[in-house]
Amino acid sequence: MAPLRVAIAGLGTVGAAVADIILSRNTLINARCGREILISAVSARDRHRDRGVDLTGIDWFEDAAEMAMQADAEVVLELIGGEEGIAKTVCENAISSGRHVVTANKALLAMHGTALAKAAENASVGLLYEASVAGGIPVIKSLREGFAGNKISSVHGILNGTCNYILTTMRETGREFDDVLTEAQDLGYAEADPSVDVDGIDAAHKLALLASVAFGAEVNFHAVHVEGIQFISADDIAFASELGYRIKLLGIANQTELGVEQRVHPAMVPIDSPLAHVEGVFNAVVVEADAIGTSVLQGKGAGAKPTASAVVSDLIDIARNTVLPTFSVPLSELSQPKTVSLDNRQGPYYLRLMVLDRPGVIADVSAALKEEGVSVEVLLQRGRSEEGSVPVVLKLHETVEANVRRAVEQIAQLDSVVERPCMIRIEEL
Ligand code: HSE
């Protein structure tokens, strides 16, 4: 059978690792898909950089957008990144000229996934993106194929390695957020702009894609409620441990009777939950569905080799002629579900208040909670301070989010509360 010819746009660490896998596993890939995968063209910024792979004999294009239309290739790999600009043009050009697209670009797909899927279906080519969510964990494949006989009710998990690394290290060392973020950047885990990680945006991009493929719905990034981890303090992490929890940045997508709920925020999970033990840069995705019950997928969510492994699995699918609908169902079947507001969430909550250590403060806080019908399960205060503030921690009984938020607004206005209260949802996952 003729080789599958592939053009690679972007030869950064992931692009170079993809080229290395393709070039070094020729025999294995050939045996697995009955044909060779051959890199026929590449495009990158610097032609002369040593990337540790031999690109001799491969066509070089200065312009990736031009390569996407003109390369002698059936597949274009988009490994440039970015939600607009050249990455988008490369995908559009490849599709319009009848080539399959494989991409690791979660930001692009979160913003333009539905439009690109439409273009791909109209052109009868595939749009594959296993590498865009949770790196080396084959979660898109699992949702689209392995769980295809299920009605999926929830997909949730730890989708950002940088945040998980920061939260793990804060817990292990007692250090504060800013200090550990610098370390995560030095180690190369964070995105070019680390706010994309720590503000929860990267996890939200991935969650929007998981929700689409799990529920057969149009991608709706703007429906994701997003909060990051930048307000989590070393105190919160210590109090969480004392209460029997770990703090994780979670992405949660639930199919409910009212529609689809999508949210990314820090959450406390019980120490005996599988998610509590996913540490460092690892990711985990939990799928709940009617036939399988609960399934947990865990592995390396970032890094050149795990991401390249996912890219190559997409190429092998194309080489085997297995090209499936982008979001599990053909376009005509894609739904546009209603967005369920987070105000409806019901569950327990953690509140940390920084208060002046004087009589009557707890009474004022209790009055605000009482007014909103919110009841307290645990109250902790550690330390004393004649002049400064002290942390007071409350674990609230299961209640409705809208009520907690109103109570927090009232508490934030109290003279004795010196910082914005920190509210963390407790998820019994
Ligand atoms: N910055 C991302 C993370 C990389 O930390 O998970 C993979 O998308």
C-alpha cells in the first residue's frame, strides 16, 4: 500500500518528537497499519536549527499556510499553536485542499472547533485532535470509540499539569503560589503565557472539547465557567488537609436534565478520591456513563513525547482509514444544549476569611450565613493576633451556590473582614 504522506507545520519540541517517532518506529508503524507513514514536507521558523532528527530529503516550506495547500501530502499536522492566525489558516487551507488535519491545538478547537469540523465534514476529510486534551492519555479515542455504546453523564478531571504541579508542590513544601509558579515556568511546564494555565483557560479549552465529544454537542467554550488557582494560599492547602481534602483544579462537564454544565475551578476532593492522588504534572479524566459506571484514565498530560504519541495515534488512524466524525456524531446530529448556570450547583463549600481577631466577628459572619439559609458544619480558627488578621475557616453544609455567593458578598462587606473571602467548592468525586 502507498505510504501515508504527511506535512508537518511547526517543529518545536512536539513537532520534533513526532518526527522522531515516525522516523524511528518505521517497522512498528508499518506492521500496525499496513503502510508506511512518510514525512513529505515540513515548515518551521528556523531552517537551520538542530532538532535532533534527520530531515534530509523532506520538502521545506517557508510558509506553513502555503505548505498546507501545496505539499505532496494527504495529511497536514498543525503543531504551531494559538487560537487564531497562522494555525487557523493552516487548518483551513489543508481542509479546503482536501487534506486531513491532525492538531494538538486545544485553543484553536475550543474557539473554532465546530466551524472547522463542518469544513472537514463538507470536504470529506478528518479533523483529529487526540493530542489537544491530556497529552498522552487517549481520552478522545476512549470517548469517541471505547465508550461509544454508553450514554455519558459526566466527564471530569485534572486537565492542566502546570496547576496540578503547583498545587502538589504547595502542599508538599508549604510554599506560596507565586514562588512555585516561577519554579513551574523554569521547569518548562507552563504555557508561554502562564496565566493561560493558572487562570484555568487551558483546562477550559480542553473541557469544552471533552464535553463536545462526550455529549455530541457543538463546542461551546464561552459556556464554561472558569476560575483559576491564583487565590489559593498555603493556608487553604493546609486547612484542606486538616478537613480531609486535597485541592485540585478540576474541569467538570455534566449532562443534566436542564442542559450541559461546564466548569473549571479549584475544588476540594476527599483524600480517598482517585483524583486526590493524581499529583505533579499528571492529568486524569473520569468518565461516568450508564454501561461502564465510572472509568478513570490517568497519565502524562503534557510534554513532548506523550503529546507526540497522541499525534502519531491520529496518523495511524488515518493510515488505517479510520476517520470518524470530529465530535462523535455527524454534524447533522450535533446538539446545541442549553447551558446550566453554576448558580444551581448544590454541594458543600469551604470558606476562608481573613478577619480581625476581635469579639463579635463570628456573630456577624453567622448572621450573613443565616440570612441566606446557609449552615455551618465545621468552624476552625488557628492563631491569635492583637493587631493583624487571622484565618477563620468554615466548612458549609450542602447548599445552593447562589445562596453561598450572596452570603459571601455580605461577609466581604464586613469591617472586620480584611480580604476578599476565599470560597472553594467541595466535590465528593
Ligand atoms: N500547559 C499545559 C499543561 C500543557 O500544563 O497541562 C498541555 O496542554
